[in-house]
Amino acid sequence: MKGMMMHRPLKIADLITFAADTYPAGEIVSVRTEGDIHRTTYKETAGRIARLAHGLKALGITESDRVATLAWNGYRHFELYYAISGIGAICHTINPRLSAEQMIYIVNHAQDRVLFVDLTFVPIVEKLRPHFPADLRIVIMTDRAHMPETTLEGVLCYEEILDGQPGEMDWPDFDEDQAAGLCYTSGTTGNPKGTLYSHRSTVLHAYDMCVTIPRVLNEGSRILPVVPLFHVNAWGLPYGAPLSGSSLIFPGGALDGKSLFDLMDREKVFSAWGVPTVWIGLMNEIRQRGRIPEGFGDIVVGGSAASRSLIEAFEKQGINVCHAWGMTEMSPLGTQCNLPPEMADLPFDQRIDRKQSQGRRIFGVDMKIVDDAGNRLPHNGTTPGHLYVRGNTITSGYYEDPEASKPVFDKEGWFCTGDIAAISPEGFLTITDRSKDLIKSGGEWISSLDLENIVMSHPGVANCAVIAVPDAKWDERPLLIVQPSDEAQPQKEEILCHLAERVAKWQVPDDVVFVDALPMTATGKVSKLTLRKQFPEAPHDA
Amino acid sequence: MKGMMMHRPLKIADLITFAADTYPAGEIVSVRTEGDIHRTTYKETAGRIARLAHGLKALGITESDRVATLAWNGYRHFELYYAISGIGAICHTINPRLSAEQMIYIVNHAQDRVLFVDLTFVPIVEKLRPHFPADLRIVIMTDRAHMPETTLEGVLCYEEILDGQPGEMDWPDFDEDQAAGLCYTSGTTGNPKGTLYSHRSTVLHAYDMCVTIPRVLNEGSRILPVVPLFHVNAWGLPYGAPLSGSSLIFPGGALDGKSLFDLMDREKVFSAWGVPTVWIGLMNEIRQRGRIPEGFGDIVVGGSAASRSLIEAFEKQGINVCHAWGMTEMSPLGTQCNLPPEMADLPFDQRIDRKQSQGRRIFGVDMKIVDDAGNRLPHNGTTPGHLYVRGNTITSGYYEDPEASKPVFDKEGWFCTGDIAAISPEGFLTITDRSKDLIKSGGEWISSLDLENIVMSHPGVANCAVIAVPDAKWDERPLLIVQPSDEAQPQKEEILCHLAERVAKWQVPDDVVFVDALPMTATGKVSKLTLRKQFPEAPHDA
Ligand SMILES: Nc1ncnc2c1ncn2[C@@H]1O[C@H](COP(=O)(O)OP(=O)(O)OP(=O)(O)O)[C@@H](O)[C@H]1O
Ligand SMILES: Nc1ncnc2c1ncn2[C@@H]1O[C@H](COP(=O)(O)OP(=O)(O)OP(=O)(O)O)[C@@H](O)[C@H]1O
Ligand SMILES: [Mg+2]
Ligand SMILES: [Mg+2]
């Protein structure tokens, strides 16, 4: 028997309508590419989104068309998220840090009809234009006064698209499974692969993040997404913030420690979200100034593992660190590591032990860990296995890529994350490695994350990575690559000794290589792929 | 184009599984009908729910069967909620305060197959048994040691149903629209009418309440539902609490001010939810003891309008009052009146002005107000109209009652609440009356709620109601019925004068009637239906 309740599609547009009705004064503050700071509210923004949506229709955009963006975090990018999905089209965010080759691949693969570009990225588009579809329209995200000179033909101006359009929109209803967003992975292996989000998955993800992180997502809270709108929906913040009535502070393109500190200080940001690299920069700035930004109380850190020393540094300043884990294919949140109240009174070190884990699953995400044969492993906190996930916010296959999709689902339909993890009886997930980064030495696994964590706690180390190199005797051995802190000149022996005191002898890398800077992926993570290419074998002087 | 995301049914069982995984230590504390206090956790409870579900199946319960409950707020009732819905059956909660006639009507109308009864209510069931379906099984919610002597034949014992059953359950998947719960309105007009909740509506309602009231619904928060599990799902708390990781303190049958104070004090309840009558009782106790219960910081009050003086009394003690509005037909929450941060600094009186309104809509509930002809009215805060609602958590028709269903939906499919309300530009809803309680005097509407509010602020008044009585000249005139506070002997003139100073002269009732106690409905509201029967016209000495 069916229940007798109304059936309304879960719709992204309802999030912004709700915010405009309920949190009309909720703020969106943006550092603009034009150079100044822009302030607006959810109420005003809903009006501009309506105008943009009418403008998109006037451009001929219809249901399921892909509309691409190449832009920083700012209010116009936010408006595009809602206007594009609101009319049933698909918001395809492009990561400007991708290689030219990858960008060409995805714009053509997605068959984008319009591309919205921030001023900063006009030169990239000028260069790649010949390789994009001939009928692609290009819109520059600024007003008439700031339109640049460009070799691009027939470019449009963002503000002119809004001009004269009505500030109200009767958002159309469609099936809640309608596609709403498209994001390609950074393509560290093979071609980039697209995740095609739906209205249902996006609204449910917004709910999921709000109910599990109410500490941050609540009315009046001020949140800084350093994590970009151009990659996995800025971890869902553009949806979760309006739903919860939080204000958004968009940093534009200035993501160094100093710029972030100044912005946070001025805007009294409570919670800032981003990858570890960003927080390393901010912590340097905090140390230099001898204080934290005003109002600052929380970071959410993910994308790759935050080192213990990074977590400690923030917690010592009284800033709550919430480690989070997720993937493009998961909308992206999977777990969050705020501690339960019963752990609040643990000694500092034990709390950090916990905070180093990736935390507990958010509602809606089911997790299992299995052995190589696919058998379920116990959640005892110590047995790592292949991590699989299932839920409404998780991909069911890559966009127009059946070949890439096949290998990532098991017989029960669960998605293979490619991560190796253990789960504790209290539900805490600990990622020990990516399966492609695993090191197998003499038949035993070595966790690169564990080693990296320890090395990061050495004061002379700014950043580091451990990769596998082939070894005749042991099959594989770990190689440690270190980027020293400014002015520090740590010695190999010193670092290896630091390790040897803390792990089993056979896990200690045989050698350390020093580099000026570690290579980064397009999403701001250390690129182990590049490192493996750079160091296909142990260096000669080992 | 459809998104490419997994599709999992929204399922009630997932809420308790999530709580067991993620908030294993979250507490359920119950004052038992057996007389003692019972403590358990979400983890343990999930195990018992699994055993109960297996037990229900062993009793022959299958998908869509109605399984009824007649019970106080306690852990066994909570277990029934999940076990019944979890296996696809329908949890039909019965209000023990209904009249015998109404109870007989609904048990037969619902065709319940099993009835779970608390010890307290065994006598009621003994009396009504002959009028219930012959094949109805009856289970007494206690263990073998506490089984009462009873004239009921073949009764079962709750704990014995769990005995020997496995503590794990692979909860079946079904369509998320599957019916999950059934609750009849109190039937103040005509026969009771059933709202048939679905898994989808219930899970979405849990999300909606958690994202809009994160102040209360968050991990470790301690919540006391005085609002009963036997009526509109205790306002959604049995679902919202596990989703958010809040603990539940169930008061059993002792709902007087003293019992509640003691329980809250001992259990450090942060937030308590219930109808105004309950809070009048608790406030008396607080005044007598000269202090508030330890840890107490919040009440959610709804079901009928909380008077200004009640809201003030709690706020003056530093307790946040959240006025909420909803209906059985809405799962039930529609609005909540926590204030936005920008109103935190308003002077006390202005904050109370706001808090007297029913507040802002929760996500998922759309509202419109219309005139008699169905035309939309502006949200200007002053123009009242008929309030209609729409959303996934709202009924689409009464269970097996097409006749009652027809008149309550408009052409666009919106549900008619029967309430008259205005909506402010900031989204605050103010209920001015039920349409059936409206008073039309000389062609002008008089809001009974407005008058009641003012009368309630008179120190000699414990409770009051204003109803319409026929009048030859003015068509209708307001009649004021007052229940004086203990020991107070207020005079008519005094009270009318109090009113005359605050409202237009023509709105002042012509007379006051004093009563020892106001009649109450089964859900703890003043019964204006009964009053209208008692006072079909103005009293003679007027
Ligand atoms: N908190 C975290 N701790 C450890 N690893 C993390 C954490 N958060 C994310 N990751 C890693 O990042 C991965 C998901 O990242 P994302 O989807 O942004 O792209 P990517 O996997 O780095 O790129 P690509 O899929 O193109 O190789 C996870 O599978 C996991 O390996
Ligand atoms: N905060 C509130 N302020 C004013 N009225 C309220 C409030 N909350 C609920 N109500 C009233 O209660 C009604 C819903 O109550 P409920 O569904 O519990 O049953 P009922 O309407 O009292 O009973 P029945 O439908 O059988 O007549 C609303 O329509 C509204 O009139
Ligand atoms: Mg990946
Ligand atoms: Mg009603």
C-alpha cells in the first residue's frame, strides 16, 4: 500500500527560493576578479538568478543542455549553479587547473553549448578556442565596463544577459532524477570521467551535510569555501548554506595564507573549508601574526589526508578541525570527523588521534570494507580493506563512458572508492591509502599515509610524500620525498631516525629525496602519479 | 536527461541503522509504566528493533498490515515505530484520550491486525474489545513478570515476542512511497480522518526538522518529547532525534509540572516539546521552586497558540521559546519560530512580538494565503487569508475517506489547513484563527487568538477562550470564557477593562463567563467545539 502524501520533486531551485523566503538577509560576500568586494543577500540573489535563468532561455538553452563554467568562487558562479539547474539544464563546472589537453577533452565530451568564463581565465579560453566545438557560445562573467579586449569572437557579457529580464521565475517542475550538474575527475588516471549529479542527489546531499554538520551549517553561520565551485560543487556548500541559512564568503582567486587571513578577519568567518595545502599556508600566516582571524572557530579539511601536525596546530589555537573524506563521485561528502560529545573530555592527544581519522559516515552513505575476494571485513578499527559505498548521492556510472564505469561497481551495485580503509566499532573510518598508491614490501602492505603523517610532524618538513619504487628483493620499497620548510635544511638521517623511532624497521624508507616543491594535481593534492613518473626507481646514490 | 546517480529508497529503518552506527551511545531514557526508569542506547535499541521485527513477522504481520499502538512515550513504543515500518507494515498510533466511540471507529476503519497496549490502557481495551475486529491480536507492552490479570483472551506479552529472535535484520527494500504510519485527527468535526504517512514523507520530514532546528537537533542534545508518540509522531522527534544524534527522554504517563520538573532536572533535558497546557503546569512548578531544571534551555511549543504571557515567562527565565505550527496532515511541522541572529539584539518586547508569531516555514513546506475566491494575498504581515500548504510531507487525501478528502484540496492541489493566517515579508506566519472559530461581528472579523492572548496576560487568568455567539444585531459577538488562576477571583469588569485598554471597542466581548476548568480535546487543546455546545448563546444575565 502506498502512503497518501503529496509527491513533489526534490528540486535545486527550491533551495534558493527557501533561502530568499526564510533567510532573506543571509549574505553572499565575494572577492571579485574586478578587484573589489561585492556584497549581496539571498533575497537579492534569488532575483538575479531568476533574471539569469530567463537570460539563459533567451540564449536558447533548454532542458539537458550542458552549460559550462570556468570561474573562481564568487556570486556570479553561484548564480549560474542555480539558474542553469533551475531551468533543467546541466551545470558543467570545469577545473581551470586541468591541462589544456584535458580541458579540450571534457568540453568536447560534454558537448557544452555555452561557456561562462571569469576574466582571469579568458587567456586560457583564447588559446583553446580552436579546439572547442565551433558553436560554443562564450560569456565573460563581468559587466560591460570591465569587458576585456579579446581575440574571442562574438563573446557575450554576463550582466547584459541579465539586463531587462524579470526578477521572478516560476521554476519548472521535472522529475527529481533530472540531471543538474556535471563534474569530471581530475583525470590522474586516463581520461577525465564525468559524474552527472541529479536534482535528487544534490538536494539529498545538502540535507545530509546539514544534518551531520549542524555545528557549522546553521542560520547566521559565516562559511568560507576555499574549496572551489569549479570542483565537486565546493563540497556541497552552495546548496547546504542556503538550506541552513548560513552566509557564504567567496574568496575569488586569492587563496594564499595572507589573503585568506585578511578576508576571514574582516568578514568574521567562522568556518573555512579546503584541502590541507591551503591550511598549511593559513597556519604560517597565523604564526607570523601571532593570532587567529576574528570569529574563526572551525575548519573542514579534506580532499587528501590532513597530517596530524596540521590538525594539532589548529586545535592548539582553539580551532575545531573537522577532517572530512569524499570523492567527486560522491557529491562529494562521505564522512566527517567532528567528535561526539562523549569524547570532548578526552586528553588532547587522544582527541587528535580520533581527529586524524576521516570520521563517521554522513546519513545516506552506506559503507562496507571487503577483502580482495569481496568478502566483508569486520568493523574493528584495525582491519583495512577496499572501501565500497552506496547511496543516493553516489554515482551509478560515468557520463557517456560505459567502459570506465564497468570496473568500479561490484555485483551488489556498490561503488568502489579505490581507497583502502578500516572502520572502528564507533563508526570511525580511517583511510590508510589509495589502492593505486599502496606499497607492498616483502608481502606486507605499508601505509604511505601513516609514514607521511609521521614525517610531517618533523619541524624541518613543509610537505612530503611516500611512493612505491620497484625493488628486486622486496618487490616494492617506500621512497620518501620531502619538501623542506623555508630555511630548514633537514638531514636525511635525521628524518629517517624520526621515522625509525615510530614505525617498524622494515617500513622505514631506504632513502629520502629532497625537492623544492611537490607536484600538485588540479585539485590541490600532491600528485603521486607525477612523482612515480619522476622517480620510477630508487635514486642512484641510495 | 537523467542524472547518473544511485537510486536508493528513503527508508525509515535507515534512520535507526544510522544512529546505531554513528551515535551508538545516544541515549533513550524512559519513565516506565512499570514504575522505574529505563535506560538504553541507539545501538542496543537497534538490536531490539530487529528482534521485534522478526517477532512481528512470526506473528504473521506482512507488508501493509496495520499494527496499532495505544501507549505512552517510552522505548517500547519507539521500538514499535521502527519495527513495524521497517518490515513494510503500517504503524497506527491511537490516541488513548479519544472517546470510546472514536476509538472503536478508527480501529475498525483501519482494520488493525494487532494492537500493542501499555499497562495503563488495558482497562480501556477490556471495555472496548467486543467492538474491535474479532481477529485482532492484543499484545501488552511489558515483560512476563508484569503481565496483569485481564479479561482479554489470548493476550501476548511484548518481551516474549522478542525472545529468541536474532538481533540483526536485513531491512527489506521497497518503494519509498510505501505507507509507514497512520494517524487519525482528533475528530473535532465529524469522524476522525486518517493521515497515511509514507517512508519518503517521514524521512524527508526528519531531514526538514533537523535542518531548520539544528539548535536543538544535534549530536548529544537531550530532548524531552512531552508531545505524545500516540499523536502525529511526537512531532517527528522519534525520527529527527536518531538522525541528528540527539538523545530522547520519554516521560511515560506523568506529565504534570512536578513530575516533568523532576525528570528534566535529573536527566539534564535541554529542550522539551509540547502543547501550551503542559508548559503552564511546568511554569507553575518553576515559580514554586524558584529555579529552572538543570541544563534546561529550550522549549518547542505548538498544537495551539502559546500565549504571549507564557512565552514571556519562559524567556524571562532564559529559556528559548520556539513556537511551532503544524497539523496531523503535515507530519506535522509547518513552521518554527526561532529568531534569526539579526533579531537577537532587539529589545525584549520586540523579540516576544516576533516569538508570538508561528514563525518561518521549514524547508519542504510551501505556503500560500488566499482570499475567499482563492486569489493569492500579499505577504505583507497584515493581510490574513486562508492558509494552504504543499509539500512532500503533506497529506494528499484521507485514508479510505474520499468524501472527507475532496473539500480540502484546491484546484492546484494545495491542502487547505483550515487556519487563517498572515505572512510577513521576512517569512513569519501568524495564525489569527481557525476558520471554524472565526467571529464575524458587524461584517468585521475578530481574531479570537488576539483576544485570548491579551486576557492571558491578566494575572488572575489561568486559561481562557473566546468563542462566537449569535447576535441579532451584529450577527456574531465574542464571548469570553475564563478559568481563573488558583485562589484568584478576578472580576468581569477588571478583565473587560484590561481588554478595552488594548483593542478596539467593538472587539471587546460583551460578557465573561467563569468556569472551573476549560474542556480539553484529546490532544490537550481547549475544545471550542465543546464550549460552543455549552454556550450556544450569550448567557442570560448579560
Ligand atoms: N580526508 C581525506 N583523507 C584521505 N584521503 C582523502 C580525503 N578526502 C579525499 N581523499 C582522497 O581523495 C579522493 C577523492 O578525490 P577527488 O574526487 O577530488 O579526485 P581525485 O580522486 O583526487 O582525482 P582522480 O579521481 O581524477 O584521480 C578519495 O578517493 C581519497 O583517496
Ligand atoms: N503554534 C500554533 N498556533 C496556533 N494554532 C496552532 C499551532 N499549532 C497547531 N495549531 C492548530 O492546530 C491544528 C492542527 O492540530 P492537530 O492536527 O493536532 O489536530 P486538530 O486540528 O486540533 O484536530 P482535528 O483536526 O481533529 O480538529 C492547526 O490547524 C492549528 O489550528
Ligand atoms: Mg578519484
Ligand atoms: Mg485539524
